[in-house]
Amino acid sequence: MNSLLWFKKKFTDVKTMTEHEQKRQKILAAALELAAKRAWESVSLLDIARKAGVPHQDITAVFPQKYDITSAVLRDIDDRMSIEDLGLDGERDSLKDRLFEIVMFRFDLLAEDREAMVSMLKPAMQSLEQAAQHKQGFCHSMRLIIEKAEMDCDHVLKEDILIAALGLVYMMTVRIWLQDDSPDMTRTMAALDRYLERMLKILPLQDRAEAA
């Protein structure tokens, strides 16, 4: 189920959703549809409001800035990534393998609405100002990956270093993914494997599976 269908499914489940949440999901579904057809920079909040069938003042009440919509889409992807059981075992699977599977699963989620996500992500990849707007959400995403991979973060400073290192790996891989139109993401997987290998050679990390 792609992100657009997921948002629509959530929107139709009105019994468990507040009016605010219904409106939120309707706006996100409309934004994804527009982003898949046009450059995200050319899509305005008014365009999204019209597509979603909500008053302009309602959309700004939920998402004051357009980058808040991108952040919300990525947060929902994080939620899906967090709850998915990937069958990983910290005793059996190496840290590199766990990180690889989790990050590639996140790319799988992005690829479900590839056209829309490429459109939404490109501005942040091309502008430091726009990238800075997503810094908090990006660090949250990296922290979720670290937790899901069961990386050893017994110190705050160590966690910050891991977030920075993994964030660099992720951003370099995203640049490949944006250009990778192969159905199996071969280039993306090869790049991620290479970048993770380099990262783990530099960082002194002890892993249960690798120590066994």
C-alpha cells in the first residue's frame, strides 16, 4: 500500500479519528497527488487547499508552512518504519546488515510514491536553508533507525556522533536514490552498502552479532 493510499485509508477510518486528524490526512493526500505531478516548489498551500477541498485558512491552521507538510509525510513514513517487524536479530544479524535492512526499508516506503517524494525531497537537497528546516525531523529519523538497529548508545555524546555519521551516510545515499530509477534500486543498495562499510570502519562500535 503506497503512502497516498495509506493516507486515504486513514482518512476513511473516521470512527477513530478526530476532525483535525481527518483534515490533516486529507491535506497530506492532496499534497502527495500534486507533488507527483508538479515540482514541489511550484505547489502552493492554496493549490493544496483547493485539491483537498478545504478552506485556505484551515490548511494554514494545520500546516503553517509548506515544509511542515513535507515533515508530516516523512514523520508518517518514520511511524511505518518503526512499527514494521523486519525480522532482525541483534544476536544473529551484524550491525551493518541491520542498518542496511532498516534504511532500505525506509527507501522502499519512499519509493511507494517515488514521483511525489523526489519532488518533495529535492528542495531540501539543493538548499541549505530548506535542509535546516528539516534538521529536527531528520535527526529524529536517524535516531529511530539507530534504536531499531539496536546500536549501542550508552552516552549522549556517542548518540550525537552516531546520528551525525548515519545522517551523512543517509544523505549521500539519498542523492543516489534520487537518480536511481531502476525497479530494484540496485545503485542505491550498492551505495548504501559501501557507505555503511566506511562508516563502521571509522566508528569503534561493539556489536553482539559480530562479537559472537
